[in-house]
Amino acid sequence: MKYDFKAVEAKWQKVWEDEHTFHAEIDKSKPKFYALVEFPYPSAAGLHVGHPRSYTALDIVARKKRQCGYNVLYPMGWDAFGLPTENYALKNHINPEIVTAKNVARFKAQLKSLGLSFDWDREINTTDPDYYKWTQWIFLQLYKKGLAYKKETTVNYCTGCKVVLANEEVVNGVCERCGSPVVHKVKSQWMLKITAYADRLIDDLDGLDYIERVSTQQKNWIGRSHGAEINFDTTAGDTLTVYTTRADTLFGCTYMVVSPEHAFIKKWVEAGLIKNVDEIKAYQAEAARKSDFERTELNKEKTGVCIDGVQAINPVNGKVVPIFISDYVLATYGTGAIMAVPAHDTRDWEFATKFGLPIIEVVKGNEPSNLSEAAFTDVATGTLVNSGFLDGLSVEDAKEKMYAWLEENHKGCKKVNFKLRDWVFSRQRYWGEPIPMVYCEKCGWQPLPESELPLRLPEIKDFEPGPDGESPLARHTEWVNTTCPCCGGPAKRETDTMPQWAGSSWYFLRYCDPHNDKELASKEALEYWSPVDWYNGGMEHTTLHLLYSRFWHKFLYDIGVVPSKEPYNKRTSHGMILGLNPHAFENLPDAERKQLLAEFGSEKAVRAHLVEKYGEMAEHPIVKMSKSLGNVVNPDDVVNEYGADTLRLYEMFIGDFEKAAPWNTSSIKGCKRFLERIWGLGDKIVEGEGYRPALEATVHRTIKKVGEDIDALKANTAIAQLMIYVNALYDNGGATRAELEVLLQLLNPFAPHMTEEMWQQLGHIDQLAYHPWPSYDEAKCVEQTIEIAVQVNGKVKARIQVAADIEQADAIAQAKAEPAVQEALAGKTIVKEIYVKGKLVNLAAKG
Ligand code: ANZ
Ligand code: ZN
């Protein structure tokens, strides 16, 4: 009977929906397992083939855990506030709420068609007032603890989206989302003090099972560095404090640099101490136009102006050194001022070389260094020289000795610094959670009473951002004007909304108790389900969502709302699914390639033509899927043509889970054939109890390997092992009932629809979804070996041990490797090779 995937998949999806098969309830008699995937942003484009890679992988883990007796929570929801929907709504003149509802319905239908074992009874939506009530509630708690504050700051402003961006959203000086240039603007913003958690966000990574690159990226982003602040007296009378990680090099400081924004400059100008004011001001104006990224780019030409009129005094040797302003020193890091040591810092070396400043060696390596070529920056092998009381010490020892000297002489102290900045938490857009704060002329900023939550987003028609990035809510005075919760007088609501990252910073908690209207989730539910046991998501969220949610979780732990310090015990990340670039030479249809070759004469010329026509990207055969290239694969089409089980199998077989992989429609067919072969085994049930001797080792090995591979997220090699098993069954004329049942059990997490159907056809009344996972016997996994004879021209020359199920090519290769056989073959040419399965190899040779 042919496999009718459409009917079978629809049938089982209906069963799961009607019976709430995957609904999870607290059950203290069972161990719990909380599997989580990043909930999607329901965009107008619908599901992408990238989504199912993550969802299927953890679906497989979740399904296997259920079969192993765990009470599994695997939830799904919608992260639906934010710019893409708002921009789409603006363009099409529809309310974002309507757009969201439509997109959610589409996404949900698509996800259901994939047979994912989500508990749909726990579905959440961040734009639902019953949900964002608690997002606002958390904001109020942050405010009450002094962790939310309003501040005038220079912010990143995207000229395209007309919105303020967090540092994390600015990539290489442009907006991560739209690619438009990002400029600096001074605005009054709500900020969250994530920096108060910087140490814990690094230190607590140690107890977690995060893949290496995630913890490394978080650590680097937080950027903890250990050093010292050192005070330099100046001829202006002010003390100029610098931050350095190389206090050992203080004797080598030959000049200083302050950032163009440094407060002393204004002060010194006003005091009439600076002679070259015009030059300084021109430089400041130029620096203000650049992004931090441009300013700190390593290879860029160093620029700067020497402050004429004020000098500094090196505290350790009394030397007078000049002070420069230069944009390679940032206002927002350390103290915004540095001591420059050109002999041992590359940027200082470049600057000193350009401006002809002295370079004094204070650290020597094993080999003499050539300081006219480059700075010597190796700290591991260096020894201090020209440094008075530090001479002869290693860099590490010299740092410690200098810290002690600084503290004794009141010239500085040890200091830890972080790259992490506080989180800019306001957006001047409509489609976000209103910030529950009110401003009263008399009382200042006042939090809304909790009883007034949720503070609903008003329904308005004109929600485009105002000129200069003013919030659209500001135009709606009927909503803005309110009374002060403190004095009852007239007051105004905050008109900024929260950033897109707010709702996702705690959603995993809501899943534990999604319908609770008294608290964000009950203690009992949180104690039972949290923390998340396994969380999979994109690398692009490492320094955004993943960091923000760890921060919020730690805060909620501190105020006694959640029982664990960390939200996620384990974090993995999937590689992207890429597409073929239709404009690359490699991917041209044969006919077109031939025609172009004829026209241009050579491959090189065709490639040059393609680059000219499509740009540099024509040289990359594998690229990100994009609408403009027409290489976007729609999962709906794949499900329609091949079925969900095939799509699932293919998404897992496509390559190593952590690596990027190109989509290749032709290998989907191979996955479909594999499933059809298994379906065919239903008609090839052979007599016999249990596992037949010839297959026993393979069965045990397969159970072991598939189980271990699922636990290690190596679905691709698990599938390869299942293929070996299926081949072995066909080689042996079919499967016994027991052999087929094991196959269905092991395959069920990957291809749940077809396996449930075949399981039912075998007469079972339970579902595989909760049927206990098969066990194996380690002793029976070992490969069975047999002895076979090796003949040369019919005469036995050797006897060898081979695996019982050895393939012909391997048996012959092993036979030829025998010394006695090689001797008999010396000087002869093999004309024929024969393998008699399980018995002998015969090599016929002439000469
Ligand atoms: C003297 C020195 C000598 C330095 C040397 C380095 C090598 P991390 O590890 O990133 O914390 N620095 C300090 N504040 C800065 C600012 N606002 N803008 C640009 N650079 C700044 O790096 C700390 C080092 O970066 C500091 O140590 C300082 O240069 C520079 F052989 O001081 B160092
Ligand atoms: Zn008031």
C-alpha cells in the first residue's frame, strides 16, 4: 500500500489537538523536563525554513524525554511587539493589532502542520494586555529598586527606523535591522541598570551548560577588565584620572589623551587656559559626527590635537607630558582619558609615530624588540626595564607592586571596568508596552499604582513616529493627560514605549502558569517547572535577548519571585539555513551556463560578467535566503509536496546542527524515499520472536546510538544509524514484529505521524508518544565477528576475523592486507575478486 502522507499527517494532528496529547500539568510523581525554543516574531512573511530547524531539534529531545518517563513542558508563543509589524502596518494602513492577529494565525497553522509536540494550551502573546500587565509590573519593581532610571544620554538614533537603538542593535555603525546609518542624539531615556549585574552575569556562567561560543561571547560583551585608576596632576590644577590595565607601564607614559567630549576641555577653555581653542573645537565637531565603531577601528589613521596650554605630571617620576584630544579615546569607557604608552600599546604607538612623540621602552621580551617597527605587547614574556623600583619584575608582579605604590601614595587605586553599558529602555514608537510612569510637575516621576495595570496601549489611527523621533503617543493628549498618583494634581504619562526585548525577557516564566491573573506565575508552578532544562536559539541573540533575560531573571530572583538564580540550565544554538545564490556561476541552470560560456569565451569571463551584473555577491554560491534572490523556501510548499515527516527528517539530516547549511531540494527526496522504505516494511513482516541473531547486535547498537545522539543533538548521525538498520532489515528479507517495533519507537521523535500510524496498524492502542523508550544491552552491542578463509587462486593462505555483517569491499580489503596473502600475490596482477558471504575471499591472480 502506498504511503498517503497527507491523510496520515492530518489524522494524527487532529488526534493530538483533540486529545491535548502534549498538554503538561504539574505531576510531582515524575521528573520534569522543560524544553524551550525561542518563540518567533510573527512577521508578515510567515514561517521560514530556518524556524523548524530549532523547533524540530528540541521537539525530538522533548518527545524522547516523554518516552523516557519525564513530564515534559514544551511551549510556544508569540513575541509580537516591535518594529517590523509596526512598519508593515504603517505601509498598509492597518492597525498593528490586526496585523499581529493575522500573522499569529498563519504561523500557528504552519507550526501545527509540522507535528511539533507543543502544549498549545499554554500559548502566550506578548501583545496581550493580560501578558504585558506583568511586563509592566516587572518594570515597576525595577523602578522601585532603583534599577530603572531616566537619564539624558547620547543615544544611537537610526535615521531609517527613526528610533533609538540599544548598543546591541548597532552593528558596524549601522542599524542591525534596516542598515541605515546610526547617528548620535541627546535624549532623555529610561535606562535599566544591567551593569549592576555585570559580575554575576559573568560569574554565574560557570555553573551552566552553555555551548562554549555562547559563554565566550557573553563574557566578551560584558568585557570585565582588571586594572587601576591613576591620578595625574595637571598644570591647570585639576587631577586627570585615567583607567589602565597596564599600571606596570607607568614609567613609559610619554603623553596623555582625553576624549574630545572630556569635561575638562570646556572647563579649561572657559578658564582661558587653552590657546588653540578654534583648532580644538573644530576637532570636537568632527569627532561628534563619527560612531564609536568608526572611532575605535583599529586600522584607521590616528588623528588628534595637542592641548596648547595645559600639561600633566606623571605621578611616578614627575615628568611633564603633553595632553592631546583624540577620538580613539572614548568618552564612555573608563574615565574617558588615558595615559599613553607608545612602546607597548599599538594604538598609542601609531599615534606617537604620526605625531613624533617619544617612545620609551619599559618592558623587554626575550628577544630585543624593534620599537621603530611596532609596539611590544607581549605580557607573558616581558620583564620591566627603565622603571625604577619595578625593574626586573614580570608584568604581573610589576602591576601588583604598582597598585601598592599608587595606594600608598594616594595616586590611584585598583579598579575593575566593564564594557557593558546600561540598557536604553525607551523607544519612541507605538507598537510596544506603554511604560507605566507618570510625570508630575510637583512630584516628579511617579510609578503607576500596580492596581492600574495593565496600562493599555490606546487604540489610535495615526501611529507614525513624529518628526525628529517623537513618540506618536505624545500627540494623544486625551491619553497623555492624567492625574498624579502621588498628589492627585495634573500629570502626564510617559509616551515612550518599551523596546522589543522587554516581553521576551521573562516569557519562559509565563509558560509555567500562563493564565494566572494574580501573579506572573504561581510559586508552585515556578518551583516545579523552572529553570528551563534546555534552551535552543540563535547565536544572534547571545548579547541581546539571552543576556537581557538572564538579567531580569536574576533581578526576579533577588526580589523573591523566582526560585532559581539562572533561567536556563543549558543553551545550544543552531546554524542558519542558507540558500543557493541563483546568480552564482555554480548554480546557473546548465543551458544558461552553456550559453554564457559561448558568449564570453571562458569561465573567468562569465564570472566577471556576473559580478558586473549582480555585484560582488555573485561570487558566493551559498548565501542567506532572501526575497530579492528568490531563493526563499517556504515550509508550506515542502509540507504539501513531501509531508511534514520528510521536512522534519530533512531539516535534521541537513548537517551538523551547530553549523550553517545550504538548503538542497534534491536531497529532500532521499529523505522521502527513506520513509517510504520504512512504510514498505509494514508489508514485509517475517516470522520470528524478538530479534533474529543476524540482527541482534545491530538492533542494540541502533538503540544505543540513536538515544545518545538525540541527547547530544546529533540528529543527523542518529538518522544515519537508522538508515543502516533499515538496510540490514531489507538484507534479511524484512523485519520481525519486534524488529519493526523498535524501529518505529526510535524513529518516532523524528517522524511522529508515520510511526504512530504504523504502530496503530500493528494493533497497539497506546500512542508511541508516551510508549517507553526501548532499552539495549551493552554486552550485545559489541560487533559479532566471524572467521573467514582467504584464498589465492583457490589455495587457502590465511584465516582472518571480520565483522559478521562486513561489506564485500571491506572483506576484500582486509584480506589483501594479510602478510601471507601479499606474499602470495607478489609480482602478480589480480584479475578477479570473490567474496562468499560469511565464508571466504578468493583472489584470482595472473603473472
Ligand atoms: C596604558 C596602557 C599601556 C594600556 C599598554 C594598554 C597597554 P580594556 O582591556 O579594553 O579594558 N583605554 C582606557 N580607557 C579608554 C578609553 N576611554 N578609550 C580608549 N581606550 C581606553 O583596555 C584598557 C586599556 O585601554 C587601558 O590600558 C587604556 O590603555 C585603554 F601598554 O593604559 B592602557
Ligand atoms: Zn504630583
